Amino acid sequence: MTAILLVSAPDRPGLVAAVSSWIGAHGGNIVQLEQHVDTSTRTFFLRTEWVLDGFDIAAHDIAARFAADVGDRLEMHTRVYAEGAPLRVAIFVSRQAHCLSDLLSRVEAGELRVEVPVVVSNHRELADVAHRHRINFEHIEVEATTKAAAEARQRRVLEQYGVELIVLARYMQVLSSEFVEDWSERVINIHHSFLPAFPGARPYHQAHSRGVKLVGATSHYVTADLDEGPILAQGVVPVSHRDGVAELVRKGRDVERLVLADAVRAHVERRVIVHDGRTVVFG
Amino acid sequence: MTAILLVSAPDRPGLVAAVSSWIGAHGGNIVQLEQHVDTSTRTFFLRTEWVLDGFDIAAHDIAARFAADVGDRLEMHTRVYAEGAPLRVAIFVSRQAHCLSDLLSRVEAGELRVEVPVVVSNHRELADVAHRHRINFEHIEVEATTKAAAEARQRRVLEQYGVELIVLARYMQVLSSEFVEDWSERVINIHHSFLPAFPGARPYHQAHSRGVKLVGATSHYVTADLDEGPILAQGVVPVSHRDGVAELVRKGRDVERLVLADAVRAHVERRVIVHDGRTVVFG
Amino acid sequence: MTAILLVSAPDRPGLVAAVSSWIGAHGGNIVQLEQHVDTSTRTFFLRTEWVLDGFDIAAHDIAARFAADVGDRLEMHTRVYAEGAPLRVAIFVSRQAHCLSDLLSRVEAGELRVEVPVVVSNHRELADVAHRHRINFEHIEVEATTKAAAEARQRRVLEQYGVELIVLARYMQVLSSEFVEDWSERVINIHHSFLPAFPGARPYHQAHSRGVKLVGATSHYVTADLDEGPILAQGVVPVSHRDGVAELVRKGRDVERLVLADAVRAHVERRVIVHDGRTVVFG
Amino acid sequence: MTAILLVSAPDRPGLVAAVSSWIGAHGGNIVQLEQHVDTSTRTFFLRTEWVLDGFDIAAHDIAARFAADVGDRLEMHTRVYAEGAPLRVAIFVSRQAHCLSDLLSRVEAGELRVEVPVVVSNHRELADVAHRHRINFEHIEVEATTKAAAEARQRRVLEQYGVELIVLARYMQVLSSEFVEDWSERVINIHHSFLPAFPGARPYHQAHSRGVKLVGATSHYVTADLDEGPILAQGVVPVSHRDGVAELVRKGRDVERLVLADAVRAHVERRVIVHDGRTVVFG
């Protein structure tokens, strides 16, 4: 088993040595270390992973001990992950199956180290897809007038299944600000355009009417500002005048799937740090 | 030598046969024909090219004869190109050399069948690049207060050199509506973003601050609406958190060059039809 | 309903007009026509599609009538498709699910106009995937010594289900020359490399050991020469020194799926002509 | 000014800490550190860069001191770069201008931190391109019978101009094994195919005759085994049946330029470690 440490801090000399020496001094064998300095904001970012076998601090004590020994003094903002179990993910969907099917296939193939205990939907169409994969399906209707009640039900479901990450796999409802803040950096959305082009509704229609030569998809953490959250991954595919809206939708689906899977993988592998509305996604 | 016919028309049965039979009846050997129907607007588009050797209508009469025999009856909007000489192109630049150098290298390599008699610039920096390639360089300063006078000078230069197409190769001045209308579908610009994302000034700064994972470039015909003209070509390149604005600029330059060259090639090869603010770019 | 005509012929003047006039003369409304001339072999290729409503020749007579009226005189090799029913496809698999799942998802989403009555496998692992989609699963073991018998069983299954196209979706057995010839241009394979690089077994291992910076996939019609059939589609994905064989496999899977789906779509939409070991794939 | 250290070593615990602590102990401020472990060969790779201002070891002593203090004990193979001057590069060409023009444009634009004192060619055609950029042009004819003498002349030119890196920018002659060994990991070639597909001569003709749907380019260090050297960068561009050999050549040129520039940049920025016939190219 390994531990992962994510750090952001004001840049100053000696940060890499401070981190790596501390790990080494406690018997940790570093298997991966990557750092980055954003020179425009003079901010230092680091991700490192080390083997816990032989490490002389218990997993649940690492965060506190590191903060006390190193982090606080150097004004580091840190996160430590040393859990053994796969991350528990709820997938929210509406009527379109492609992102859901794709994610579940990847989980089955062992590509994504997560467990999906539940699929949540405001429609019933995709119950069958969930059941095929032996996953619980919770139908929670969402209407303008019942939104608060629906969200309360969603929260209960999330708690009941011990969910740690929500993936909006073409879920066509807007979550409330309160919900989004409580789940900050733990809700990943896929938007079917190359943001910031074509935010909002019906981006493929917008793209067609503008006559663009590429369509794309954007996966981002959800924030209270719609389609404005920190971007995790983006992709595009070439299109032409031959492609009507239906073809843009079809071609776009392939990009949506790949981009969403990349974003979820980056999150699950603890390779993401959010800073100043942007992401550092380590390789 | 060949003639090229571009057609747009309300869709109806028999259009391909009408065109190809007329060409055949006059002794033309079709070497290329491509058509497209935009089902959303029920518009028919066609591009065909035929050998003039053996064709029994003189090149300068083709347009009128086709209209009289076929086009008018079928409400076709047509263009005919049967010129033998390379298209005469003026390249407008400001201070950045990369698109200019790239276009001139392609012309020298025989990739683009054009002649470039003149480079026009509101700055002096690139005179040397033009002169290296033995091309005239006209420095026409543009200030807010002298804009009209500057444009008058530009028009004289264009006339003097017999220019048929203007390529704005990172020319950082906005042309007047009158100028743009007079040169409708004959001014090609390269914008350094994936439009409609990041229109206006400093798109790489905007892209960096938004934290996108791809940067791009868009080449379009210039219209009176800034950055809103019909798109000819677009491209993107992946970027990451490692890339500061300077790196986005550098990576973007490679896309700008390729995209602008593609757009100019499509225009020069008479593969473009503009309809309803969008382009049909035949392959 | 529409009819599709594919033509290859020695190039000569008047071919487009000959085809389009014949269709028009019989009341057909052309909705798509694309032609191509391979100048190196002086061969003409054409694909056209027209509406059968109002066409005065019965669907099953089109091929013979066209040959008699036009094709034979102009030495055309033609194929006519005017069937109303979706193409019947058998998917052959071994142990890997990703291409199978992907194809079935696309069929369900209406992306591919085919019917999949049966999945055939030399292993049992993917029976569950087929059954989830309510598709028959035929387990036909293949051993070196029983190959002929196995192939006889496969042929019976294909006949029983009325199969018109076989897709080898990571099927790891080599088909006999006789089988391949009987099913000429009706067996599509996906090879997990950018052919002709890394033919044969374990291409991702080969790619890793060579240290390439891209891995790819190739979909082709199967011929008696292993991995040498006419290429339908290819794709690549960037990789780096960070990617071990397992990561190449994972990244490659995404390309395999897209490339195979593109190839099957091109075949199903009757956009492919094979000539001289290469394909013309109309857009 | 900064120093760069490249390390490859048998993997073992503590390597990152050993390196970063040594740098810190001598007053160095690390601005970049990236490491990689190849798990298949259990080899550790590291690149780090630190500010020399305040560092208490003189630039020319760093390599020896690091070896004595850290490297030798941990069986590290290291390289240290702390030069202030741009790398001196000779560009070898034959008749094609595109890679040469591209590299020189990038140098002028400040994209590549190198100096190009000389262009060497076995033909005279590109003298003009060199002279435009005020670079010396050495014409050294190469015939089968005079190869040894030509190489002797080349070596004198390289010495005379103080060359540290040779870039073969579509240079169509094979260098001798002796030459290649003397310049090991300091000769970069661009091959106009996606190696290992289409090695040897006329790859675009091979690609056309095979009917591939992508053409590419590969940049690699030159070794005694033709087209087998460690790969630095690769790229591809989609092509279709429409593209004859001439179009493949044209489309391929754009990839060649980008790929060669990427490879040269990686070398110049000291981001490359060769190990076991493959490269680690840090980001």
C-alpha cells in the first residue's frame, strides 16, 4: 500500500528537499514525485507517492504529523490519501446511456479503481443499464417545485451508500449552490462542448449554427457558477459541413466518454490540485 | 487547364444530372465532382472541375452560358473560375513573423498556387522577412485618428498590385465595415483561439486564466462582426498546467500556421462556398 | 428508402454524367454523389445514393438494368444496395470485452444500423456480455487439431443466423484461407497496432520495447495474408516513457474501439470500395 | 543561471531525497524536479534544475562533487549541464527546405535556445536559405567513393564551428558507424514515416501503396542501425484515398517540421535520457 501527498504552497527554496527528506527520515520509499511551480502566481505544487511498508507513521497520523513537522512552517496546503479501499462513486444520469455504459465498462475492465454502489437518475430509462451491471438504481424525480426535496433525497442516498465522489454522466439538472459547496471538488461533470465555447443548453445546436470545424467536450469540477468550474480534461474531434446536428451529437459522444473517463481517472488517482479556479493535473 | 464551378441552390431532384450533363454535352471531361445537401436548410451545394481542352465554350463565357442554360432556371447561385494565373495575394502583418514566414515558405515550396506581390504592415519589423523572399513591403501606419487615410492607402496598394485575396497573418488592426464589405469573402484572418471561445484581444491570456487543456486557432473570412465571420478551418493542441502564457503562445503559433495555411489553400483551390454564415469546404 | 450504387471503372470522360443521367432518366432523385479518380492507376470510383420513391425500376432489377444500360459498356465494376433491413452482423470475440461492449452500446444507441443476432467466441468469458444485451452466444472452441471442425461449426452458425458481415472484435484466432475467401470483404478485423508497424502477436509489447511515442489501431478487411488486408480506418494516441505495457494496453483500447466502430460504420453505410489492395472510403 | 542534473540509476529507496538534499545543502534552490521509475527494468530516472545563484559549488565542479558525494555510492549515471551559452547546432540538409526553414524561423523567434553557425549540405540548392538567415553554408559533396573524405571534411567543419549537436533536417545520406558513434546521442534525425512502419527509402510511396489512413514522422537519435535509434518524438496526420503521393508528401512535411522541432527542443532543454534503446523525455 502507498500514501499520496498533495501539496500547494507559496514557492520558496527547499520545498522538494523538505518533503522528500521527511518521507525518507520516516522510512518511506518514494515511488513517484512530481512538482510544478506556477511562476505567474509563485505557487508551488507537489504530488508524491511512497510505500507505506516500513514507514514508521500510521496512515491515519500522516496528515497531522506532516503538518506539524513540515507543512505548517512552510504554509503548505496539503492532502494525504492512504486509503486501501477503492473510491465509492455515485453516477448521476438522465436519459443518455453512453457515458454511464462507458464508465461501467471501464470499472469492470479494471481501468478505474472505483466501486459504483449506485446510479441516481431523474428518469427511469437507464435503470436497465445499471441493473445489467448489478448496480442499484435510485430514481429521484426532479421538478422545479420539488428540487429541494429531491436534493434531500439525493443526500440521503449518497450517505446510505457511503459515496465519496459524484460523477454527472450527462445529468441534465443543475445542482443547488449549497449542494455543490458541500461536495466541493467531489462532483465531476461532463459538458458537451469545448468550454468556454457554447456554455449552457444545446451546445451541439450552437456549434452547428456557428459552423465550427471541431466539436468537443469538457470535464470539470462543479461549482456554483454553471459551466465555470475548474477544468479537468478536454477533447475535440474534427467535423465538417457534412455533419448535421445528429452527427455532431454522435461524434461528440465519443469525445465525451473519453474526456469524462480521463477526468475521473485523474481524480481517483489523486493527481489533481485545484488552485485559483484552475487545476494542476499531474501526469 | 480546368474550369471550376461552385453552385448553391434550393435542393430539388436532378441537380447533379443537370450540371454534369451540361458539362458533358459541351465536351467537358469532369475530373472532380462533389455535392452536399444541407438537410436543415434544404440547400444543395456542388463543386465540380472539368478539363477545358475540348470544351466548346470559351472560358470567359462559361458563367453566362451556364446561367442561361441551367442555373437561372434552377435558382442556382454560381461561381465559375477558369483563370490560368495564380491568385494574387497580399499578406497583411503586424509584428509577428511566424504566419508570414510559413506562408512564404509554402509558396516557395509550390504548396500554394498563389503569387504574393506585396506584404502590407502597420509596423516596420517584418520588412526584412518580405525582402528575403524578394517581395515588396509597404509600411502603412494605422492610428485611431488616421485610420481612414490609412485604409485609402491600403486600397491603392491593393489596386496597384492587382491583389485578389487578402490574408491577415496576425494583423492586429480592425478593418472598417466598408473595407470588409468591398472585400467580402476575400479577406482571410487567423484568430489565435478556438472561436467562439476567447474572442477579442489576448486570447492566450484568457485561455491561461481559464485553465483550458487545449488551445486553438480559427481561420475565417472577415465580416463586419469582429471574430464572427464564416469559419474556414480550426485546430487545437493539448496544453497543461505546466504551460504559462508564453508556452501557450509558442504552442499556439504552430496551430495558427497550419490552420491559416489550410484556410488559404481551401480558398485558393476554390473549394469554399459561404451560405448563411457558415462554410461548405469541399475536400 | 434509397438505393446505393458503388462503381469502379477505368477512367474516361463522361462517367459522372452517364451515371447521374441514367438515374435521373428513371425518376431517381440523387441525394448524395461523390466520385474520386486515382490518378496513379487511372481508376474512377463513384458512390451515389438516390431516393427509390418514384424510381421506375424495381430494387432487385437495378443492378442488372444499370449493367445493361451503362455499366458493361463503360467497363464498370458495380455494386448496388437497396435493402431495407439492417445488416446482420456476427461479432467474433475471445476474452476481451471492450470492443464487443462498445459495438453493442452503439447498436443500442442507434449509431450503427445493424442487427447483431449472435456473438461467437472460442472462450466462455463474454457470454454474460452478450446475454446482457439479449444476444445469442455461441461458444465454439478452436484448437490447432480441431480447427477445420470448428470452422465448419462457425459456418453453420453464420448460416443459421443469416449473417452478412463478420466483425472480429479482438478475436485471437486466425481464420483459414478458404473461410476468408468465401467471406471476402465481409470480415472486418481490428489489429491493436498502427499497421504495418507491429504486425503479428503482442503489438503493445513490441511498441513498448521499441519506445514509440504513439500507439495505434488498424481496422481492415481480412485476407489470407495476415494483417495485410485493405485498411479501413486507423487511429493513434500519444504515449510516453511513463506508460508501461499495461498503460499502452489501456490507452490502446480506446483507439481500438473508435477505429473498429468507424470501420464497421463505413462498411454498413456502403461507403467502401476495395481496389488493388487499398480502400476508397467515401466521406 | 541554472544547473540541470540528469540521473539514471538502479532503483532503490531514498534517491529523490539524496539528490534534493544534496542540492539544498549546498544552497541550491530547486525550480524543477521530475522522476520516473521504469518498473519493467527497475531503473530510476530523474531530472532536476536549480538556481546557481547562491549555490556554493562552482558550475564546472558540480559533476565531480555530486559523483563523489552521492552518485557513485548509488550507482548513478549522471550528466550535469550548467553552461550559459546557447547550444551550437549544425543543420545538415540535402535539397528539401521545409525543416531547415522551420528550424531557423524558430531560432529567430526565440523558440529554441540554440545558435546555428553553419548549414552543411551535399547539394547547393539550400545555400540561399542559409544565407537569408546570415548563416554559413558549407557544401560538401558526398559520393559512394568519396564518403570517407567527405566525412573528414564534415568533421573539420564541425570542429571549426564548435558544433555540439547535429540536426539532420532531411539529409539524405547515411553517416558512417564511426561518425555516429563519435557523435552518440548528439545527432538527431527526422524520418518521414511513423517508425517502425516504412523504414528505409521512399516511405510516402510505401505508405501510399499500403493504403494507410495516417502518415507520420519520427525524430530519433542516430545510431549505427539505420532508422533504429532511440525515438524522441513522433506525430501523424490523417490522410485518405484522395491523397496521392504528392499530397502525402505535403501533409507529411507539416508533421516532420513539428516533430523535428519537438525533438530538438527536448534535447536542447536537456530533458532526454537514453536507456536501453529507448528515451525518457521529461515534460
